[in-house]
Amino acid sequence: MKMVQLPNLSRQLAFTLVETIIALNLICWLIIIPSIDLGQQWQIQQEKLFLLKFQSNWNWSLKRAFLEKSNCVVEFNSAQHIITFRDYRLQTPNVNLTLPKTLNASLKRNNKLTIHADGSVEPTTIYFVSQLTKRRYTYTVQKHWGRLFETQT
């Protein structure tokens, strides 16, 4: 009589149920954790995008005023969260930028900046304050040339 030898069951080549549950739990956490703060990150990106649009429209208005020999006005409307870039000659808003709800804008003096037909601008300081990150973006306008200098605090 021959004896049949059974395979050794002490070696396990596959995951056990406990190991599978632990692995699935870790994978789920790795997927969930980055998506928790996605809304706030989206708002921060909207703020950065707005600031880039503001700089771009500012530079465009400087060039347009100089090349077309026409005054441009930049109006800051804090109540409606809108910044308007306006050409005096056209008397219609050229560009309206809507501030994100988490960003506030203010000027050091009044709510209007005039870019003169020769491209000159009175020196002033423009402040943007983020409610999310508590950062203060300060844009200093260079006298006569109108160049923006940005600092963050």
C-alpha cells in the first residue's frame, strides 16, 4: 500500500483575508486624503489666476494708453468685487475682472487710477488680501512708468 503525500498547507502563497482588508483600507485612504481639501485648493488657484489676469490687463492698458494716445482708467469697485479697465475715448468698459469671493482689493488713495495718454501713472499702492491664506499681495505702481512691483506678506 502506497501512502499519498499531501501538500504542505503551512505555506501560503496568497493573501489572507486580513491582509487583503488592510491593503484595501490603505489604498482607500490614499485616494480619499488628497480629495478632502480640493475645494480650498481650487479657490487658491482662482486667486492666483485672478492676480495673473490683473497683471496682464494692467500691462495691456499701459501699452494701449501709450500707443493709442488715450487715457485709461482702472476702477476698483469694492462693493461689487469688480475691477474695470476703461478707455476714456471709448466710454465703455473694455475689461471687467471679477475678484474671487475670497480676495479683497483696495487702493492706498481713491478707487481710480488713471493711465495717461503718454503712459505715465501716479505712484500708488494696490492691496489684495486673501481670506483663505491670510496673504497680502501688495502691488506698488512705479511713478511715471507704471510698472507693477509685487510683494507678498
